[in-house]
Amino acid sequence: MKSTVDYVLGETLPEPGTAIEVANGVRWIRMPLPFALNHVNLYLIDDDEGWVLIDTGIATDQTKALWERVLETQLDGKPISQIVVTHFHPDHMGCAGWMLDRTPAQFWMTRSEWLSARAIRLDDSDELLDGIAAFYRRTGLGDDTVFDLRAMGNTYRRQVSPIPLIYQRIAADTCLEIGGRRWMAVIGAGHSPEHACLYCPEAGLMIGGDFLLPRISPNISVWWNEPDGNPLNDYLRFLDRLDVIADETLILPSHDRPFRGVKPRAVDLSTHHDQRCDLALDICRKPATAAEVMTAMFKRTLDTHQTRFAIGEALAHLNFMLDQGRLARHLSSDGAWRFVAA
């Protein structure tokens, strides 16, 4: 996908276990991930007597060891006083419980994200795995792939520390005062159910989380627990609401590097999804499964982990057009949904 953004720090990246200043009173940490997308960005905001941490990284031994180094050497002797998690995904939520055992912090999150984290981590039943397998069969994936997806089990459970029992709720009208500046919650859906960005007009800063990435599109997927959902519509509505964000705002994303250019980036992201819809519609001139659309969208070889996201992306575009009346859907005798241009 093309990028028209301005990377304000160029190629500069924080070294593992260090924090670098990315704006006045804001430090940037970069933690490794064991995936193709191999890192996540975390941020510390100076709150006078302490630090507010935005997101925590995945709960691996490597991340925890790096956090021990950060806590000992990068905080100027001040504690982490508050932890804000943008959404429930493991690279953001993973170390939250572990961190709360080591700091006096309050924990902030939106309600739907906290509930999602609690529910998913606690469920490792055969009923869950059977439901996941049944969902992927409906997409038209082959038996071997469905078997592998079921065998993965509850990967979320293995990637997060215990989810905090108590949280402070971030809602649409939440405004956090941090270091004498007001950070407003900007909430959207699509990548996750109630993702929270934080915007500080006074400082010209926005914590973009996974919703505002400078180079790739955030994964917009349909998942097994809401097979008829329309997350793409939710995400496009979020992009449409970004007119209130000042053009010169520095976006601090969860992946890649800090950038300016939020409005042209929002146009790029919307255009990308329009193009994906056009491609899916073309494939569905003849009845096609979600798996067939996925193959057209993603030309490279996918491992099992990547297939989960790719098939979810294909379904997101198909369900979007299904709700618009551009596609029709029927259940074939082989148990797979087939989509066809209306």
C-alpha cells in the first residue's frame, strides 16, 4: 500500500530495553513480537510524579526481561502510575497483569475490550475449539487447514498474563489529565470491538494504536464468534471521523514509526479497502467461497497463523458488500458459504 506520510524521526528506532523521547514528555519503547509483524510500539507519558504507560507488549520471557531493564534504567526513578491498554490483543494486553504486580498503577481500558480479554483468556473448552472449526469449514478452507486451526487451540491464553480483575473504564467522553495536558479518548471499532486512541490537541499528539498505521492496514477481520459481523463498516466510519484531528498532529502508532499526515493516510486506507472490495466482487461474478477470495487477495504462501487473519479479512470485505446488497450468499451442499454478485 502506498504511503504519503512524513516519518518525523526518519529511520531512528529505540534499542531493545531502552526508551527514546519522541515528543516533549513522551518516550517510545519498541518490544519484539514472535510473528511476521515482529515488533510493537509502547509509549510512556510523563505525569510529573510518575509515568502513564500505553500498552504493554506480549507476555513472553523476552518481553518481561526487557521490561525489567526498562523499569530499572529508563524511568528516571519514577514509577508507572497508570497503565492504558488500547485494545485486548495480546501484543497490547499481554504483560498488563504482570506489570500490575510490579507497579502501583491504575489500569485503564474500554469495557468491551476488557470483557473480550477476560472471556477469551478463560475459555479453553472443546466447545470453543469445535465452534472455531465449524466456522472455518463454512469459509471453504480445506480439511487440513481447518484441522491445523483447531489444533492451535486458544493461543490468546498462552500470550497474555492474567487479565486484571479491576479496571478503570475508558468511554467516549473520557478525558485523562496527564502531566497537566488533557488527552481525549477517540474510540472506534473494526480491528477490535472498542479500540481507544488518545488525542491531545494541546500537544499535537495522538496515540493511534493499531487503528492508524503508516504503512500497512490494520487487520480488519470477521471472527468465529460473530460470523455475520461487519467490522469493515465500523472501521471506515472511524476513518471518516478523523476530520477533527489537526493536520499537523504527530501520530504515535503501535507498529512502524511515528508519522504526520493522518488525513491523507486515512484516504489511503479507505482506498485500499475499496480496491479490496472491487477485487472480491470480481471474484464473485461466479459463486465463490471466502477461501477463494482470500487466495486472490493474498498471493503469498500463508502459515496457519497468517491464514486466520487473511480469511478474516476476506470475510470482512464480503460481509461489508453483503450488507450493502452488492452480494448474495447461500450455503452450499458441501457446508461452505458461497458469495455471488447480486
